[in-house]
Amino acid sequence: MQLSESPQFVLSVLTLLAALCLACASSGAADRLAPARAAKATLLGLHEDLKLSRRIAGIATDALGKFGEQGLEEGRLAITLVTLPKRGAARFGQYCGDQPIYPASVVKVPYAMAFFDWVEKGQLKATPELLEHLRLMIVDSSNTSTGSILDALTETESGPEITPEEMKVFAEKRQAVNRYLRTLGVEHINACQKTWDEAPYGRDTQHLGPNFENRNSMTTNDTARLLYLLVRGKVLTEAHRQHLFGLMHRDYEHGTDPQSRRIGAGLPPGSSLDSKAGWTSDTNHDAAIVTLPGGERFILVVFTRTSYEHPEIVGYVAERVVGLVSGK
């Protein structure tokens, strides 16, 4: 039997093929958007427990009274706690948790999450060199390696000053991680700058803005939300989540890892600590996923605008939170 070659037949076939292509494209787009929708839905289901927030506020008040001589005062402390019971819903409590604060090296957590997301989507190849930079960024908090990771994520590089038109292109590319975070429903993090051993220069200084208004910033609430998405398995593959948890794991009991001396200092022996700390002359932060010896699990994020010389402030908050979570 000979197929018809009439114009109407050809048009019908072409229309059918176009519809099939459109359906496939729509299905592919839906598949790509599904994890982001799941992440947003998960965060929308994480409601503040006002009773828990009052308990956190009490801990904050005690810390402010105890560490005034170390520079801790109102407006310089933020705390977010998410309890992760084996049964029932997570509980979310906070003190000044929506306050944007310069995060120092805590920003390396969203950079690491973006790295794995890019790899999963085929936007970036996990070369041995980049994987080593990732390891150094999280395990040792290397600022040089952080710069290399951010360059790879955003297809930018540091260098001398550039023209205003060139800066528009540069700044747009540097928003890549922020765009990723927004798809997850995380709105109050600005993660677009490198971290430095010395001061930034050239185009990185330009990108900060004349009053440093484009400086990195995070809230303890949104930092905790990112960790919550990881714990609940709503972002990244299982293999990549476990890779990141492995990099964040701290041997806090021996005191050899400087990143374990904040929240880790407040934990009882036998606990498990996955964390990323950050500190400068006027920032003293930690963000952690903790499992206590009794099995109680929680996320704790503590930011203080105090010197790195006083990790005991964060340790005190952690110790009090342990008592709260464990009922002691």
C-alpha cells in the first residue's frame, strides 16, 4: 500500500511530530524542575515552633549576659535550631534568625551544594582537580580552593578592574549560585563573592560595590534550611549528599580540627558532628548537623559578630541546646 503524499497528509505528520517534540521537551523540563519543587514544598512545611523559639531566646539572653566582655551584645548573635525527631515533624526555633550576617566560610556550604548540582545536570565535570579543590574548601576551609570552585561555577575569573559594561556581564555570571538557591526556595542568602586570605582586588573589589553592599550574606534560618534539605534528601543524589557529609564530618573529641572547636565544644562524647565553621576578626560562626549518643538529631546554626578568638561563645550555645534537645 502506498502512503499518501498529499500536502494535507504531510502537514498532519509534521504537526504530530511537532506535538511529540513539544511533549518530550515539556516532560524533560518538568523532570528537571521536580527536585526544586520538592525542595520548596519541604521548606514550606517547616514551620516555626514559637515555644521552641522562646527557649532559644532564653539561651541567647543568657549568652549575652555571660559573654559581654567578649564583645557579644544585642544584634551580634543569631541562632537557629531544627530538631529532627525519629517520628513526627521537625521543630524549628530561632533567635534573630532572619538577620543577614557576613557568613565568612559558612558560604562554602552553598558553593559545595551548587558544585554537585552542576555536576548532576551536566553543567560541570567533576575533574580530579576540582574534586580536590572541593575537599580543601570544606575540610580545610581553603580560600584559594573556594575561589577556584566559584570560578568554575560561574565561568568567571579574578583579575584587574574591568569596564562598567564588562562588569554587568561579570556580575550576572556571579549570580549563578544565588539563582540556584532561589529555585530551592532559599531567598535570604547572597553567595556571589570569593573568600580571601588577604583583601580582594580588581574586579572582585568592584563587584563588592562602593559600600560593600554586595558582600556575601547569610541568615541562620536559611543556612539551617539548606542543611535541612540535605538531611531530608530533597537536594542532590544520595551519593553526592554522602560525599558532602563526609567532607563536613569533624573529629571534635581530639581538638585537632579548628572547625570543630565551636559547636563541637558543647557536645558530649560519642556525638557525631558534620559542620562548616567560619571566622574572621569580627565573625565567629558554625553550622552543623549533630547526632547525640542517645540518637537525638538536630541542626544548629550559630552566628556571632565577635572575634574568632572566642569560639567558647558558640560552644556555650551548643551545650545549652544539647540540654534542651536531650531534655536534661
